[in-house]
Amino acid sequence: MLVLRKIYDFFDSRYHVTPALEVNVTKKLVPRTLGWAGCFGGLALFTFLTQVFTGALLLMFYKPDPARAWDSVMFVKSNVSMGWLVQRIHAVGANVMILLVLLHMARVAYYRIFKPPRELHWVSGVVLFFLTTALAFTGYLLPWTQLSFWGAKIGTEIPRAVPGFGPMLVEWARRGKTLGPETLGFFFSLHVWVLPAIISGFMAMHFVMIRRTGISKPL
């Protein structure tokens, strides 16, 4: 602990970490009427960070190849120390994050916090919800099991209902006429790189707007 303290003091003396934490975290004032339901947004952020951490650990062993995807998942669960726990936390965390975002949106809708000047908070929150759902859906295919395969087949069939562009969207999502190796590689890229980067950007914008307008004060 003494070594960690010295390291922290080293960076604190140069980058003034403590004043920034006091202003934004430890000594930040919040409305007295803010209850436990106001924590859903912060818990969703914590879950997202947990997903990033556990996903990075799984990425060390996962193989985005239809012939080896399931074997790599089983290797993590059976041969890697505590791998089964990391994999389970990552799998369950996707559902938990969606639930927390929904609860956060329900609270905002119930207290009508989306009214001016916070209407853009709601818009960015809705976008984050759809991005979170897409993140969970793209990760569903990665184990390449029968369940995930058919789940992805049904999910990618939904855009076919769009008039005119439906078949084109389906072929774009599957990277071809049917699900195959290209589909797995495409979903893997979306799940690991594209969607997390976009979500991080929208989260940053969401929190900056909250800092500008302040935390809501429901009656």
C-alpha cells in the first residue's frame, strides 16, 4: 500500500488528480431528494466498464473462426484459471446492463426529467439504449453454438420488413446471403471495436451535458 501511495502522490503532484476527484466525485453536491433510483445510470456505466474489462480478458483466448470459436470458449471455461467466472460475468453482464439502462430510462420518463433543458439527455440516452442492445446482440453470435447461430439468423432477418431496403439490409448484416465466417468476423469487429467506441463517445457526451445542466431534482 505504501508503494501505491507513493505512485499516486507522484502523479498527483504533477497532474493534480485529487482536486479533480474532489470537484467531480468525492465532494460533488447532489440534490437531497435524489434516492437510490438515481443510481441506475451510474450502475450502467460500472457494468459497461466491467464488460470492457472481462471482454479484454476473454479476447486473449477467443478465436473468431467458426471452426474454433466454441472450442476457444470451452478452453476459457475449462482450462483458464477463473475463466468460467470471467465468461459468466461477461455473459450475464450484457443482460444486466440492458436492464439498468431500461430502469434508468423508466425513472427519467416517470419524473419527466426529459423536459428542457435536458431533452438532449433523453435523446442520447435512447441512442445508448439501442447501442447497448446491439452490443449484446453482436456478442450473442460469437460462441457460434446452435442457439447463437439461429438467434442471430432470426435477428438479422428482422430488417427484411423494411420496405424497399429490407433484403439489402439483411445481406449487409450477414455479409452475404447466409450466415457464415464473414458474418462472425463482422459481428466480432462490431462487438469488440466499433460499438464500444461509439458507446464511449455517446457516454462522454451524455455526462458532459449532465455536468452542464446539473443533476435533476425530481419532486
